[in-house]
Amino acid sequence: MMQKRWKRGRRDDRRRDEEARPWYPRTKLGKQVQKGEITSLAEVLTRGEVILEPEIVDALVPELKEEIIQIGGSPGKGGGVRRTPTKRTARMHKSGRRYKMSAMVVVGDGKGLLGLGKAASRENRTAISKATLQAKLNMMMIRKGCGSWECACGGAHSIPFKATASCGSVSVSLIPGPKGLGVVANETCRRVLGLAGIQDVWVQTFGQTSTRANLITALFGALSRLNHTKGGL
């Protein structure tokens, strides 16, 4: 037991050292960002550049917010399920069960930038940290507009047209809403759409929506389809 605690302490110390270490960019894009030649993440995404260093996002979007999706669950007192930030899975070995923790994190600035990351590790903290870094590497711009026939104000408070995507048994449809409607969805989808900067929208879901990993993946897929033409849907 003492040896396991000692190894865990060494890993935590190594992780803190890596976080405190100054950033030395290794890619051409990272060097341009550090020199100040690129000052906007929207410019990077518009050019179709591939982000290989999460520090690029940290430098260009300092006000980035993150949301940990509670995809796990454990039996609660008196029945029901108590949600947990990570999902634990097990596999059998000759030496016994070996557990793995999976985490899902969404990051966004509330102004049209959004990223989704999924990762797994043997420890909760490591899985969440890896998922956050992965979300920063998967950033995308959310296309906003006013596609509701009830409003037609021409603003950017909603989405331009209906978009649908699915993952597993879950299907999510985003429908443009008039100004002042708000986000008509459950709490998890509301938080993700808030990070995307969408203020008014209807969210229609089908399937086993209690599986939050599939729900958020389908929601992210619907948001990504907004960047395509209507004919491509």
C-alpha cells in the first residue's frame, strides 16, 4: 500500500512539474502564435490549420471555460443512480480485475468556439486532464444565425437551420428558435450550448438519452453540421 501511494505521489509531482514548465512550441503554428503573428483562434480554424498543441488554444483564448460531463454513475441510497464525473470499466486478468476511468470534457468561450474531448486512464484526475487537453485539440467554430420564421431578426442568437446527428441509439435535432425563447433542453445540453454561445434553440432528442456520452457526442455532431450547407444535411 505504501509503495502504491509513493508511486502515485511521484506521478502527481511529475504532472505538476509539466504544468509549471514554460511552453516551447514545437510546431510552425505554435511558433507563429508565440511570436504574435496569429492573434485569433478563429483565424486558425478558418485557415484549416491542425492544432497539435493545447497551449495554442490557451494563448489565443485565455477566457476558455470547461464543463465536465458526468458520464458515470453509481447506485445511490434508496435506489436510483448517482452521477459521477468518470465512468469506470473493468476487465479481467489473471491477477484480477483491472479498472479504467473514462472522462468527457467540453470547452468553449461562450462566443462560438467549442471543443469536445474524451480520454481514459487508470486515475480520475488523469482522465479528466487528458480529456481537457483533447478538447482543446478538437476546437471548432459554431455557425450561428437566426433561422426561425417566428423571428427573422437577422441576428446571431440562434442557429441558421435545423441540424440532426446521432450516436448509438441517441438522435439529437437542433431547431432554430425566436429571440427570447432560451435553450429548451435538459441541463446537460443547456450547459454545452451555453459554452457554444447559442441563446435560443429547441433541442429534440430520441433514444436512450440517459447515456450522456452518446447524447453529448450526438449534440456535438449536430453543431458541427451547422458548418455544412443545408443540402448536405
